[in-house]
Amino acid sequence: MKAMILAAGLGQRMRPLTDHLPKPLLRVKGKTLLDYHLEKIQQAGIQEVIINLAYLGEKIREHLQQHPYPQLKIIFSQEPEPLETGGALLHAADLLGDEDFLLVNGDVWSDINYQKIIEHKPNLNQLGHLVLVANPDFHPQGDFVLNTSTQLLQEKQQQQQGFTFSGISILSPQLVENYSGKRIKFPLVEALREAIAQKKLTGELYCGHWSDVGTPERLSDLDNFLQTLHQ
């Protein structure tokens, strides 16, 4: 199985921290978010990683030249501009190939074991498996509903509690390749919602620690959490 890390975003909410650094190179407890992901991917036994680049992508190239991962084959998917999450997958389709892959947002942090996520590889009739988390304060409504098994439902069609997509998933390349609204630039959530309507996405709720490092305040909170955790 391959992995892909989404690392091309502009990081506008993180400014001024992202004026000269892409979000995945921001540090918590002395280590970049990107390195946390690559270490966990390597520990999961994955050997090939695609990283999409756009905004300040040369910084990520430089970082990995200075801090290489000899056991990983790292391939860059260079975008002419940030193509959003769905467009990024479509742009990298030839690199991803035909098999299911692990997808990770470069600007999240979690203590999720990627090896256990890989064990939930979708069956032939499914297009993906999403990791959901409890709704953070900044996203109280959540994204999707998980029924009593592992089937994902559209929250707007249900009265149940919604959960937030963690940005970590196992996906089939067919998810975006067969999406009826695919275009050069589009958000992945559109394709996810279409797959949910077709009952082709499963999910699970993760109850460990997870953080969407979307603002300087959240970055600081995560750093403080990790510093305290290892005291």
C-alpha cells in the first residue's frame, strides 16, 4: 500500500507562521508535523509516499533532503497551484496507481496507529474507510454520521450525532476518478458525500488524541499538550 500526505495548502489561518513555511513544516515538541506522519507511515510498513506540493513546496523538498528517510520512497506531486484536496488526488492519480492508499492531511496530528487503519482496507464494493473523531469546539456540528455498524451516513439526512472527519483515511483511487463532479480543482468532501450517498464509504470513531492544527492557538495548545505528556 502507498500513502499520500496532503501538503500543498496555503495555511492562511496560520499566518504569520506560514508566511515563510508551509503548514506541514510547523513544529510541535521540536518536530515537524510532516516528520510525525512520515515516521508513523514508516512504522506501519508502508514504503512509498506521495507528497503533493504547491505553496512553498521547495521548503518541503529542502527539509527532506536534509532529513531523509532512506527506507521510504518519497515522490512529489508538484501542482501548478493548490488544487484543493480532491484536485490533489486527481492530479496524483498516475502516481497513486490502482490500489487503495492511506491518505493523511499534513496539518493534523494524532496518536493513531496507521497500521491499524490499514487493516480496514475497503472491500471491493467500497470506495474508502474514514477515521472520525469527536467534534472539536471549532466544528461542533461534525461532518458525517456513523450508524450502529461502520456505515457512513449524511448528517443532514439524520437526526443523530455527527462526527468530524480526522483527515486520515484509506481510499480507493476510484473515489475521485469516478466522482461525477470531478474537475481540476475541487474539495475531497464533495466526492466523499457522493460515495456516502451510494453507501460506499465506511468509517470508525477514534477516541485517542487528535488535533487539527489550523491556527497558531491550536498549534500552541498541541505543543503544550505534548510537552506535558512527556514530562
